[in-house]
Amino acid sequence: MNIGIVVPTYNEVVNIVLLLKALKKQSLKITGVSFLVAVVDDNSPDGTSKIAKKLGKELSGPRFKVVVIDRTKKDGYGKACVEGMNYLLSKKVDLV
């Protein structure tokens, strides 16, 4: 089973680290499931995207992958969620 998780962000540099590490930890406890985390960043001025990309590379493995979608402007929570869901559905995840 492949699970997709959408994480819309704006100025979440501290929280994104905690969240991604927690998700990775939980993914190790569940067998037979792969996780694809789509971080959708609304052009955060605090460097959220940069940190998410760096940490995503460190944490990614066979059953856990982080993808960062950079948006060029702050366009809102709802649109970020929709963009993340569309991305995950294009990757054929079983559950979002």
C-alpha cells in the first residue's frame, strides 16, 4: 500500500523538521506500507523549502520519500492542499 501525505507550509522551518522526523519514525513501525510526503511550500521567506529539501534527502529511503513542491507566491492553504493532492494522485498513491 502507498500512502500520500500533503503538508502545506508557510514559515514552518521549525515545525517541518519535527513533523518529517516524526513521520519517518512512524513509517518504520508500519510494515508493508510506503509513504510519499508532498511538502507544498508557498514561497516561505524563512527557508522552509530549503530545510524540507535537505531533510527530505536525509530521511528518504525505500519506503519513505519526501518531495517538496515550491510555489512562487503565497496562494493559500486550500490551493496548496489541492496541488499536493493532485501531485500525489498522479503518483498513483492508494490513499491521501
